[in-house]
Amino acid sequence: MFAFENLPADMHSQAEDEIEQGLRFEELAVQDHERMQNWLDITPNDRNAMWCYLRAALRGNADASFKLGIGYLNGQFGLDKNYTEAEKWLNKAASQGHPDAERCLQEAFSKLAF
């Protein structure tokens, strides 16, 4: 289901739990924004999603690394736009075999010239 790099079983399970929690919080954050009709507000669900993704990424989850890279690239999950951090996390996801990370990096390089 998710891409992992030879993680021990317990770390694999923890990372999978974190990415699942992050996805749930991201979905809740979208619902929060739709109710408020203001994408500038940061909700607790944005922050929770970001922290879950960070924990999963630090455990080696490529999907979480990708989400963090996109978050920094677009200023999502309460993160400020930070192209250096976006590049770092997207490169990590790409090196872990995430299928979309390399494409996103190429698009970002062509548009932003990191």
C-alpha cells in the first residue's frame, strides 16, 4: 500500500499508522476549510496532519516524505512555503521510490528553479 525502505516490522507498523492518521487529519482539515470558506486559516487538523506526516517520514515512509515536500512547496498543513525544505523532502521521497516525487521535482525545477 505505501512505500517503505527495508524498515524493521515495528517501525513499518508505526510509520503506516502515522501516515494513516495524517491522511485522516488532512481530510478533516479540508472539511474544516470548506466550512470556513477561507483557505488562509490554519486548523488544528492541518497541524495534526503535518506532525503525523513528519513522524512517518522520519520513520522512512516515502508517502509521508512526499506529503511534506508538497506541503512545503505549496504552503499547506500550516507550513510556510520553503523551497529548500520542499526539495529536501521530495528528494527523500524520490530516493525511496515514491512514484510522483521525481515528477514533482522536475516540475518545480522548471517553474521555480530551486
